[in-house]
Amino acid sequence: MSLTERFRGIVGAEHVITHEQQLATYESDGLLQYAVTPGVVVLPGSAGEVAAVVRACHEAGTPWVARGAGSGLSGGALPVADGVLIALTRMRRILAVELDDGRVLVEPGVTNIAVSQAVAPAHFFPPDPSSQIVCTIGGNVAENSGGAHCFKYGFTTNYVTGLELVLPDGSEVTLGGRELDRPGLDLVGAFVGSEGTLGIATRIWLRVVPKPESVRTLVAFFGSTVEAGEVVSEIVAGGIVPGAIEMMDNLSIRAAEGATGAGYPPDAGAALVVELDGSEAECATRFDQVVAICERAGADSVRVARDEAERELIWRARKAAFAAMGRIAPNYYVQDSVIPRTRLAEVLGRIEELAAEHELRVANVFHAGDGNLHPLVCYDGRVPGEPERAEELAGKIVKVCVDAGGSITGEHGVGVDKKRYMPAMFDEPDLAAFQRLRCAFDPEQRANPGKVMPTPRLCGEVPGPYRRHPLEEAGVAERF
Amino acid sequence: MQLAERPTTREALAAALAAAGEAGSPVRFAGAGTKAGWAAPVAAHALELSTLGLDRIVEHNAGDLTAVLEAGVPLARAQETFARAGQMLALDPPAGDATIGGIVASGDSGPLRARYGGPRDLVVGMRVALSDGTIAKSGGKVIKNVAGYDLAKLFTGAFGTLGAILEVAVRLHPLAPETATAAGSSSDADRLGRAAIALARSPLEHHGLDLRWARGGGTLLARFAGVTPRAQAEAAERLLRAEGLDTELIEADDALWEEQREGQRGPLVLKVSALPSRFPALARALDAVGGRALGRAALGLYWIRLEQPSAETVGRLRRELAPSPCVVLDRPAGLELDPWGPADPGALALMRRVKRAFDPAGVCNPRAYVGGL
């Protein structure tokens, strides 16, 4: 029986996709620069079906890739040619809501926003990627997703207490649970952010927290990103931990303003959105301090949201920044580098120089509190040589950020897109240590192969006498 | 004869570990030794490999709220450095001389965990040595970073069973300018438990939310920090009074919280991973055996202290508190018991694979951990 036939037996023929045109829907995730048509797409409806599908792949020796909403921005859900794509979007049940204990149990296909909706009005799930309306919790777990509010609230990894997994051999295992600190290795912590290379989470215990009593938001406009950056430093040095603190440069402001009409002055050098949340009294006092810091620093104007509608208007421009880039250039390349925040002025200066050298424009939108930059390298894919130049520029920007003591990715993941930059951040022994974890979970490396690690690696006996593997001899793989 | 080494560079520590790995002889990692009695004992002839020689504060990036510490740095010394910049590492287990490496390796935490998370949440990067001499790093020194596997989480709380922690990069937080605590007492465990949940579910942003219980009575402590802590503590006090507790407001609250920290140690201490809703059952089980407990009300983590340690009492508490896992921390020498209790067989099998992958020689704190790992 063919693998496809087995899948039909497991999930039902209507949940197995083999038609070429339908397969095309799954050939890319949110990063459209990469496209690979999978051999077959399977949509299991339960943990048992996921296990049976993965076991079938294991027995057939076929690689597979798990996918949620496909909104990822690193090509992490890019299919393997002739491999299996396991789409988890049918598994969208919220299985338990236990607010006394601050816990929710969900299936992986539940959207991020649905978790917050399920625990509203008094609670919420803090990680809030911009794609939260569509992106799934399974994907958030795989990518350790962040969002605008993670400077104060943390990332997905800080909110996952337990996982039920299907391992790459098709076996099922429970890690952690409702409780914190269950004895044993923190395999939940190792799994979150593993980008689909260690298995598939079929049930996820999440921690949710009470909504803050008060939220205060402002946007301040400055002559330059350097001035705005100094304000961020002063706010943080004052012991203030904003719920969110976001910066946009002039190019992003113009694009976003054109798209939204949110009232951002198109000639402003930088916009700084600061949002404080917490208890009423604390928030009010701290907010006055932030306004004073902005004014003292010479803000051209400070706009304070007086109600929820004005708050949404302030955020609309920030959230539209990526999509609005179409007004500036036909194509853009999103980056996700992180720098120590104090190096902001220096790194932005360097990015500007590099952009000029490459005769391209770079718009900057960033989570200023935690130093997560999203430089958008603008280019026109129809102009010969521009895509290559854009990619080269992007690579140089990543290098500048790593050299400043930062990271190649803050929240989008390595996926297929940034794996070539991994050696800029990690040396060979570091990569080999990652591989040890991979091999403990997936010795045959069938789960999302070709992602995260810069070069193919084998799972060998460690240590033991050295023997050359046939793939090494052929020069297509190297030993770690 | 007991052997000990105290290397002063990470390369020397890795080399000593590699030599043991090659010889297949067991190694016990040690910091200041404040938790030496925790976990299952490692063979007496094991080489003691001390991190106390690795005691440099490598970086304190005040503007970025991060720091890089070698494993042997005492937490107290690091805190003094951070405090000079108005900052702290938000870890406050009862520490004494304890080193950052030991605190991270044991996953220990104190009352601040309620607001800031534990070691797993505050460590942003780590450098480790493995038993084949490898020195490897993961994470970085920025607070937001998803590049590569999060091996720091794997080594945090692993009790040295995968390798030696050489260095950690941590996230820092601003020191609270002022604090105030609302306290509410009752002899009714159900009432106290309900009040704790009401506070945990309220939008009041506590800096600490602790419970303590002994001999049929207990107190809930809600601490607030910032520029307006009193206003917040007053709101919490009103809430506690409405829940039927006898309340008071304490502004000079440092000693109170110091007691909460110190109460996590004793002749025999059992750490319970429960949930807020299980507090009344815990209080009843305690009263039946004559113990006292304190811990994090909103997290469900409790430390039970038994003045008269016995394996029977531990067994009885484990049965009555199931399914909440109970781990024995402090205990008198010579008291025979499994400090870890039972583990899920499937998870344990996977842990064994991870252990073998990182410590193929099997020499790092052998059999000290869960399931004889």
C-alpha cells in the first residue's frame, strides 16, 4: 500500500490532498521567496491521527514538515519536495479553560487570538505576534513567537507548561503538564522554539494572565531615530518597563501613513510608540514620567491616546508598517535581527551606509525595548540584479547586528531563510551541541529536514571510533 | 580518598571533565555547596569539580539590562554590582554563598518568581562543558533571541546531569524603588485559598504573592513594588478583607519576605509542584502530619518543611498530594529515600536519550537525577 493510501485510511480520503493545484496552496509559508511543492498534504484531526501519520512516514522513511497557518516568516514550514506536509489546522479545539489556575489546554491549530478570546474579558495570552489573528499556537510553540509586548511579558516559552508530543518515530509522549517545575529535564523548554525539528505538539498547556487594570499609550515624534533611541534608553534607565515600546523611521512612517492615515507627520524622522500597562496608580505616575522624558528630549510632538479608539489609531500605523511597504517598493525583504539596545545609533548608522553602498533603501521598524530590529530591505524584483543586491545587503545587515553582540533572529526563527547566517553566531562545537539534541529526538532527521542547521549533519555514535559515513565520502554531509 | 579540582579557566574545567570522561570515572559538580545534600548522592569516589575558580562577572551591560556571569560567581556579589546601577537579577532563593551556577543548575527560586519567572526565564544564554571536552554555547546576550535550540533551558534545573555550566548570560530588571505588602490571615484553608486565587486573578500587578501555613492557620502575603506600592497594597487589602481575612498593611516588609525565603530550607524540605486550586488539600495534608509550608500562591509552588523528617511522612504526603509531584530538597544525611519520586515513563525514556547524547560517557553527576539519570 502506498503512503498516500495509508494516509487516506488514517484521516479519510477527504483530508489527503494530492491534486497539483491544491498542493500549490502549501508550497510556501509567509516567506514567499521560497516555494517547494510537497508530495502530499495530510490534515489529521486528532493526536492519534497525527501519531499514525508520523509513524507511517517513519516506516516509509519519508521526511515530513508540520504546518499551522503558514504565516511564518523564515520558511520554517517550507515543504520538502516529494515529502509529506502535515497541516494541523483541523485541530482547533480548546480543551480546557481553568482560570483559577491560570491554565488553558489547546490543540495546535487554535489561533493565538482565540486563546485570548477564550479567557476574556479578564485574562489574556501575552505573546502577540502581528499575525495573531491567523497564526496558530502550534506555530507559536515551534517558533517561540514574541510580539510587541514581549519586552515586559516575555515570549511563548515563558507561557508553555506542558506538551503532548508525537515524536518523529510516531510514539507519543507527555512532557511537563499543568504544574510548573515537574521533576526532570526541561524538555518543554528545549522543544519550544525547535522549529518543528523535534516532533509535533498535539496538546499544549498554556499559562494565561490577568489583563492589566490600565493601559496608557502615546506616540512621540522626533527629528531622528538617534533622538528617539536616546529617549528609549532614558525610559529604561528610569526603571520603567513599558508593555511595548516601538520605533519607526521616516521611510516606514511615510509608507504606513499613506496606507492608514493615522495622522503620523510624514516628515518626522522617527515615531516612538510607548505603551505602559499595569495598575491604575502606577501606570498614571509612570506615564507622566514618560511624557516628561519625551518633551525634555525635544520631541516635535507627543500624542496621548485619550480612549481605546485613539489607541487603536496609534497602533494601526505601526501594525500596518510591513504591509504598507508595497507603497515604497514592489518587493521587500524582512529581517529580524536583534542588537543590544545601547548599540542602536551605531547600528542604524551602519545600515544607512550599507544601504547607500548597495543603492537600495532600507526602512526600519523595531521593537525598541528589546533591540529587535525589523529592517525592511526594499527592492524591485523586476530590475535585473536588484534581488541579489538586496539579499547581499540583508546578509551584511545581519552580520553588523551579530558583530554588535546581537542575534540573527529575535522572533521569526531561523527556518530555511537564516540558516546560512547561523555560523556568524555559533561556532562548530555549538552547532554540534544543537545536533545532539536533534539526534536524541529524531535520529533519522525526518522532522522538517533542511531547517535551522546551516549544513546537513548526521546522527552518529558519539563518541566512539571515527568512521566515515558514505554520505561524508560522497561529500554531501559532514559529521558533527 | 575524595578528589577535588578547582580550575580557574573554563578550558581547564572542560579539560578536567574530558579526562574524567575518557577514563569513565564519575564527576560531581560543586559550587558553594549550599545544596550539596539535594538530589541523589553521587558515588563517594567521584571527582569533585568545583566552579568556584570561575568567579568573574564578565559583563554588566547596565544600559541593556543584561549581564554575563561565570558559574562560580556568588549571587550576592553579582547583586551588589547590579544594585549599584539600580538593577537586580530577579532571582531570590535563600542563597547564602550560593553561586549563580548552582542556582541555575538546581532551578532554585524565591518569591520574585511570581513576577519575573525562575532561572529558566531569566537565563538568555549559556556556555557549557560536556564530558568529551566540548565547550559549547547557546542563546546569546540579548533578551530576545530564537536562533538555535534553547540548550540553556535543558541545562537549567538539570542538576549537572548533562554537563557543567561554565557561564550564563542573564536578563536584569530595575530594582523596585519602594514596596508595600498586604497581609491577610485565616484559620480556614479554603477561605485562604479562595483569597489567593481572587488576588491572582485580579489585575493588581503583584511583585510577590505568597502563602504560608502551619498548625491550622495561615497568611497570604501580597507585595507590590514601584512608585505607588501603597495604593496597590491598599487595594489588595480591601480585596482580602472582602474575602473574609484578617488583614494588615506592612510598609517595612523586607524582614517578612526574608522569612518567606528562609522558610524554603529546613531539616527536611519537600518542594511541591501543585496548582493554586490545590492549596486547601495541601493545608489539610500538612495538618495531618504536623508540617509547615510556604510558597508561591499564584504559581502553585510550595516548600513543605518537616521538623521530624521521616521517609514514611514523605511517602504519605506524596500519596495525598498526588498528582502534584513532590521533590525532597534538604534532608538529613542517612535518611534513605528517593528524592525525586516517580516520573512519567515515556518522558523518562526521552530524558535518557538526551542524557546519552550530551554525556555519552555517563560521568556527569551519575544517577543523581530523576529516574537514576
